[in-house]
Amino acid sequence: MAMDNAQSRLLRALDLMPRELKKPVYQLYESRLRTQLRHDALPQHVAVLADGNRRWARANAPGMPIAAGYQAGASKLKQFVTWCDEIGIPIVTLWVLSTDNLRRSQDDELMPLLDVIVGLVEDLAQARDYRIMVVGDLGLLPDGIAEALRRVVEETEHRQGMHINVAVSYGGRHELTDAVRSLLAEEAARGTSLAELAEHLEIDQISEHLYTRGQPDPDLIIRTSGEQRLSGFLMWQSAHSEFYFCEALWPDFRKVDFYRALRDYEQRERRYGK
């Protein structure tokens, strides 16, 4: 706790420095944090709720469309993926659009956001040898958007680089509903009765029908903007995840913040319910 307080005071002091001094001092601080991290203790799967883009736009781009916040958020997501790749984290999940967002967003906000998401996914596919997987219900999206996302997934499915899940039109309850529906349909096709399924159903059978089937669950979940809840994100997969909540709005999230999240993760004792 004393170390965290000291680090927080240091960050506040850095924020008050003149602009021309900030960059070299931050780089020095980043380097110090990086050397404190143990590669063998890093999470193998990091998920992020990139929250706060709209609030960032209102505060930093007044008078401009909210899409300015979405663009800033997408730029930060690309940086974040690079940070994860540099440090050797093999799987990253980015939540960019929830099913709740689809229901409450107006068309004049939703379509610009969807265009930004498609651009983000295409840019990630072109950046390096990343394998992109879209997790969510693409059937809820406009046909052209869904097709563009599917095309990127197909183009990158055999790549060997870092695996990036992009959660689009994703909701935890929606995923579980889809998983149960898929499981029931599969068992019905095999001739299994509901009574037989109820008697023999195992946890792994449900896991095999999740959007992220075959992947390890996230070790660390990061949420920005000061919100301290999961909002249904990876409800099944997060049973044993560690959570890190950061006050910064997503476009303001820095590599320093990322390294602090990793250091905090390394200092925890993971008991897995034991």
C-alpha cells in the first residue's frame, strides 16, 4: 500500500511538470516499471473494457461529433495491443461494443462507431501477424458491417501471431443464451433427450459453446474510467480473473498505467477458490 501511494504521488507530480519535461521523465518511469515485471508471472490473457471514450470527447473535443472519442479510443486500443505484444502477452480481448449499446444508441451515433470498429479491426489485421477473432452476435449488426468483420477473421485465421479477440455486439447474458441454445441444438441432433442432458450435463460442455471456446480464460481484466463493475463482460470466463480498475478515461490510458496493472497483478496470490 505504501508503494502504491508513493507511486500515485509520483504520477501526480509528473502530471504537473512542464510539457517538455514530461516525456523523458515518463519514459524513465516506464523503464523502471518494466524492469520490475517478471516475465514468468505475466498474465497470458488480458481483457480490457475500454470505457470513457464519450466522456473523453465531451471534455477534450467540445463541439466535435462524439465519433472523435471513438477514434481516440481506437487509436489507444492499437497502442494497447502493441504494448501487450512487446511484453509477450499472447491473448488479448478488447470489448468495443455491447449489446446494450446497440439498444440504446441512436443511428447517428451507432453508425460512426461501427465504422470506427471496422477500421480498427482492419488496421490490427494489417499491423502485424495478428490473428483476429470477433466474439459477439454479428447477426445483430448491419449486413455490411458484419461481412467486413467476418472477412478480416477469415483472412487472419491461420496466422501464428498474437491472438486478438474483438468483442463486438457482445453481452455476457447474450453469450450464455447462445451457448445454451447451441448446446441444446447439438444434443437434440444426437438424439439426446432433455432428461438425459439434465442428468449428465458438465461444465465443459457449456464452455465448448462459448464465443471464446478453446481459449484460456482471461487472467487479468482491466476497466478504465473509474467504473468498478464488469457490466456482464465475460461472465463465465471471468470466474477466476483478477480485476484492475483505473480512473483514467480510455484515451488517456498510458503505458505507465498498463505496467502498474501488470505489477499489481503479479503481486496478487491467485487461489482459484481454494
